[in-house]
Amino acid sequence: MRAITIPEFGGADVLRAADVKTPEPGPGQVSIDVAYAGANFAEILYRRGVVDVPLPFVPGIEVSGHVRAVGDGVEDLRPGRPVAALTIVDSGGYAEVAVTSADLVAPLDGLPLDVAAAVPSNSTTAFLVLDRVARIEPGESVLVHAAAGGVGSQLGQAARLLGAGRVVGTVGSSAKIEAARAFGYDEVVLRDRRPDGPFDVVVDMVGGPARRAGLDLLAPMGRLVVMGNASGADDVGLSANDLWFANRTVSGFNLAAFSAAHPEQAGRALRRAVAAAESGTLRVRVETLPLERAAEAHRRIESGATTGKLVLAVAP
Ligand SMILES: NC(=O)c1ccc[n+]([C@@H]2O[C@H](COP(=O)([O-])OP(=O)(O)OC[C@H]3O[C@@H](n4cnc5c(N)ncnc54)[C@H](OP(=O)(O)O)[C@@H]3O)[C@@H](O)[C@H]2O)c1
């Protein structure tokens, strides 16, 4: 089958189209004829070698398409069913056929396949981060960094759906303020201008000064969730004693590790996100590029210039 591979770690130029063996589903797994594959910051980390993966490697942590075949023990999914799926545990989404655990599949009920490919990673993460990790309560205030991005565009809306009060986003450039506002943020500010705090929940996937500011802006009993380091900044040192004295909590979340350890729970969150997108309460904005232009998608994400989500058309 046709796939985009990482033959060696490096810049976007290392990505290569190649013919690779078509994967078959094992027990408890399904294979999917991929229609669209989401393009994510995570795949850039694999390509750069930040996450050590065996080479050559087929990236791709989420797809939409139709069930192709099911492995032993899979009862509730049949070939031909339109689905969205997390392929985040073993990757392989930038390909004509992808395999994943049946737990990490959501049947679709009318959601367009291009939009469905953008839901599994970012929208699922948004619900898990706010609900399971930050344990948001009705009326609480939320600050989200990189609010116009793939996951940022979902966090503000998920916060609202979970009953948040004031929801504020930060962006890196003024060109993104309107885009973030369109995703439902009450206020959007440039990241180098500190918003009026404090906040009960801060979600940081940018790192560096944004993480430090997020910590400083926490209300007593506030929770900072660390879920990425898009800026590539050095790690931020935290004082446990300061957390103690100020009644603050810092947590981390990683969807890949969570999905590997708790596939049933990740699958439930995925199906909740898909249902929200199907009902129209969660808006997902996608722009499509053909699979062969995966390197261009990576360059655009790495430039920090994208808003919403890029998806790769495999067999639309
Ligand atoms: N832990 C998890 O499970 C999980 C799940 C999903 C995503 N993530 C993380 O969340 C972050 C965003 O992912 P995404 O897929 O939503 O990507 P994205 O749409 O490209 O968002 C990344 C954003 O980060 C900001 N940014 C700041 N410094 C940057 C730099 N040096 N290079 C590029 N971007 C920079 C940019 O927004 P501004 O212009 O507003 O600064 C950019 O749009 C990534 O760090 C990713 O690893 C983590």
C-alpha cells in the first residue's frame, strides 16, 4: 500500500512516499481504509526523533475512513462502517490502510470524513485534559495557550461544554486573535501581554515563558495542566514548596500514553468528542492537503502559522 514514511530523523524533507506492507488486524483490532489522516504536532516530534521510534516509521496518530477488516473478538464493528479512530499507540495513519485497537474506534453517524479525521487527537485530548485531569467544575475560569491551534481551538469549546465560566485564550500573533475568538473564547490576548487572572485552570502546550506565566496566574486551588512544548523551550523548573504554600497543582497529560494504558477510557472520550462534533456543539475547522504534500503540512505546522487543523486526503 501507499504510505508516507520517516526513513531517517530530520526536517520535513525526510518524509518519503513509499510502498509498504499492508497491515492486518490482530485480535481485538480493526483495519481501516483511510480516507483522511489528521496532521499533528506529535508527528513532527516523531519525525525529528524527539520521540524515539523504529525506522522506517509510518507516522499518523488519527484517521477517518471505513472499516476494512476486524480481528478475532471484535463484535461491534463491521467492514464498510464509517469511523474515526486514534492510531496513536502504534501510529501508521499516513497510509492507505491503518490498524488500531477496536477500543480506539468511533463509529460515525454523518460527520464528514475530513472533519472526522481532525477529532480523535485534539478534541479527545481537550475533553480528557479538562474533565479527567483538571477536573473542571461549573463556573471555573480557564486560560488556554495557543488558542487558535489544533488542540487550542478544541479546548476553549470543551471548557464551555463542561460548564466553565470565563474562558480566555492566548495567541502568538495578532493575526490569530479573530480565529481564536471564532472558536468561542471570551477574550483572546497576545501571549506576551499577561491576561487578567487569576485562573482556576491553565492549559499549556507551548512551554517556556508561557508555562511560567500560567503557573503565576493560577488561583488558589488552581490547576496547571502541562500537555506539550510547541515552542521547544527548555523545561521550566518548579518548586514543590511553592505549590504547597500557594495551594496550586501541576499535572501532565499525554494522549499516547493514556491510550496505551487505558484504551477503553480513551475510546469513551473519543466517542464523546465525535458525538459533540456530530451534534454541532463542537466546531472543528479543517483545511485539506493531499497525502503526498505531508511535508508541506509539517512545514506549515512547524512555522506556527496554522489555525484550526490540517488533514491529509488519502482516499477522500
Ligand atoms: N499531550 C497530548 O496528549 C497532546 C495532544 C494534542 C496536542 N498536544 C500538543 O499541543 C501542542 C499543539 O499541538 P497542535 O496539534 O494543536 O498543533 P498546532 O495547531 O500547530 O498548535 C501549535 C501552536 O503552538 C504555538 N507555538 C508557539 N511556539 C511555537 C513554535 N516555536 N513552533 C510552532 N508552534 C509554536 C503556535 O500558536 P501561537 O501562534 O498562538 O503561538 C502554534 O499554532 C503541541 O505541543 C502538541 O504536542 C499534546
